[in-house]
Amino acid sequence: RKVNDEYFLGSVSSNGRVIIISKEKYSPGDYLSVEGATSKLDRDMKEIRANETVLLKGKKLAEAKKEIESFIQKNCRLRNTHIFSDQIMSKMDKLFEQAAVKIKRAIFLHQPIILRHDNDSDGLCAALALHKSISGALHLKVIAQEWPLYKTLDAEADLRYLNSFEAEYLNPILICADFGANPESINGYTLIKKEKAGFEIIVIDHHPMQEPKVKELIDVLVSPWVFGTGSSYATGLLASEISQRISDVDVKRYANIALFADRSKLVKWTKEGEKYSMALEYLISTSKFPQTIETFSKVIDDEETLDLAYAQAQEKVGDMLNRLKGFTKTKRYGIITAFVINTDKLSIKGQFPRKGVITSFAADYLGKNNPEPVITVGYSQRNMNMRLNPAALKAGINCSDIVVKVKEALGDAIEGGGGHPGASALRVRIGFSKIALDQLLKEVKAYAIK
């Protein structure tokens, strides 16, 4: 950072942190040899007012890199800990470590960190877990994504944020939690990779990958789908595993709520699990509640607030289900039943339940205990949400495949989409809602023909 006619350079030597005051300008990532008057600012920080600075090259550069890297590694050691372990999680150990190392180094080296997360219970739990271990970062910005893809508008906003700093820093880190391994994120990633900022990208996600090319832009992809399977491994669980490796924090609760909220097969239903996941979804949905990571970090441990939110959520869901029949059409395709719901008629912006949540609760109400295949489709002007009952999954119906086929058929009419085999969503351009719904039901009908 420049102050008057001098540059203040935050640095790391082979034995500690150093502030160098120099008449010469250097760039983040440069290695210097410095001579000058030295004073101690505190136990962990020295200051050198430079008389002479030399940019290191060749053998001296290699030696300095080796010594300083050793010091950085010493200060960025990971904790050896696990929340949940099975064959898939064991395979993911190296991915957890790679992400944790990058994040811990970013904190230690004062790299800016932007954490974006899907704005549902799983995505929020992932963000809460990560925030607990990285809240000490020098520049940390946490953003809830309105729609789970990294758009060029998001990339431009992140670049503006970096350009607003009064100082220059090492490469920033972008963390995308519960989204980002989708083809719609490619243009956004490409933009921030090409720009001078040179982002490093970490994606923590449990949704199936639809386009392998996106992986080429991601520095660390933490996904069970790297090993061929994994929607049950909620992102909140994956992020919690990473968080515990970074620092000594208790994030098991976030992992458990995320697993329950995403209806993971790794956990059994409990009344307590229902309470916490529904209460959190209620608080995410209502505009009356401050939507900041700091507020959620406090409220998730506030039993009184969660009890109240749960009671209000139950009342709202009951009211919605009472009105559901009037806005639901039933279609039959062989043994498949499709319940088609106009969620615009049942949802008010800024209130619980949101459109996607309406589809989830309606799916439980209409199809959960039905022995025949049931798909519940909630549609609005901009969104299509699909949920399958267990019989539909067993019959081989796959929401992720339906999303891919609708996108292929309608091209630019679809802004994005993705999800799991049993639950997926599409974002539709204005004016294409009916066309998208018709195409979606055509793909459902194709399963009956098979």
C-alpha cells in the first residue's frame, strides 16, 4: 500500500512477518533482499525501513522460496480430524486437504477470500462451517447466491470488490459452496481467471457434474462425483470436514443439519432434525430476518429463536397444504403420476415457504408414501422444481437427466439448471415458462414409454 511517497509492503520472511517501508514499488509475490534499520512492532511482527532492496533472481530466489515456503507450511499445518467416515469420504480425504491447505494459506498470507454459497439450508450450513474457521481472514466477503451458478455478473461484482481495495494483495480465493460445478458457471470463471486478479477457485459441491470442461477452470473441486457418486454427501458435511482441518472448531451441528435438510440417506429422520432444518429454511426465506452470515452464526445456537421459527414454519406449511389442491393438476403417464403445481399462486416473495420449498413439502404430502412412481413439479414464471418419491427413483426416473434434456431441447430459453437424481431445478427465461413445462413433462412421459 502506498502512503505519501513510500510503500508499505506486508511480507513473510523465513522466520516471521515483516513490514518493509520502501521507496520502491514491488508487486505481490515478489521475493526481496532488504537492508535497513529494523525495529520490533510486537512479538510476531518486525519493521524494516529499507535502505536497499533487491529483487531476487536465480539461485538466491530459489533458496529464498525454499526457506520461506518451509515457514509458511509450518504455520499452515492441518488438523487430522474427521466428522464422518466411509469409503467415499476416505477417497475424498486428499480433496479435503487440498482445499483446507489453500484456504489456510490464504488466511495466513492475507489473500482476499470471497465465499459464495447456495441460498438454501445445505448451502448456508456449508457457509457457516467455513465462516467459523476463516472469519479471521483479512478480507472476507460472504455472499448468498440467489441462483446456484456463477454468472458473469457475479464475476464482475467480485472484480469491482477487489478493485475497491486501497492496497494490492496476492491472488484472491473464490469459494463456491453447494454450486459451481455446472456449465453455466464457465463464463464467470473464465472472466476472473483471465483478469489481472487471477482468482484461485475452490468448489465444494455434491451435485452431479454435467460438463467436465468446467473442472479445467477449478483449482480444487471437492465433490463425491469425482469418484462417480454422491448426492447424499451434503455440501454442509463436505465443508465441515474442510473447516475442522483448518482450525479447532466444532461444526458437527452444521453437517448434521445440512444432511437432514437435503434428505440425505446418511442420516435417519428425527424430530430434532426436522425442527432445525425447517427453522433454518424459514429464517432464510423471510425478509424480516437479517440475511447475514454473522446473524445466522448467532441464531443457529439460539434455541428460543429456532423454536419460534419452527412453530411459525409449521403454521405456514399447514396453510400452504390446505390451499395446495386448488393450484395442482394431476397427470398420468402409464404408472407415473405427475403433480403439477403453480407455485406463483402459493408463494409470496420474502415469505416462507419459497417456491422450491413448496415443491419439497408438496412432494412429501402427495407422493412420499405412494407405492407408485410420483414426480412433483412446481413451476413459476422463472423456475421449475422437481421432486421424486422413492418409487420413482427406484423406477429409474432421474431429475438430473431431465434437466439436461430440457436444456438441450430449449437452448437459450433455459438460463441454468441442475440438482440431484431425486430433486432438481431449472431457471427459465421470461416468457418461456409454458414451453419449458411442456418439454419437462414430455421428458417425464418418455420414462413411461420406456
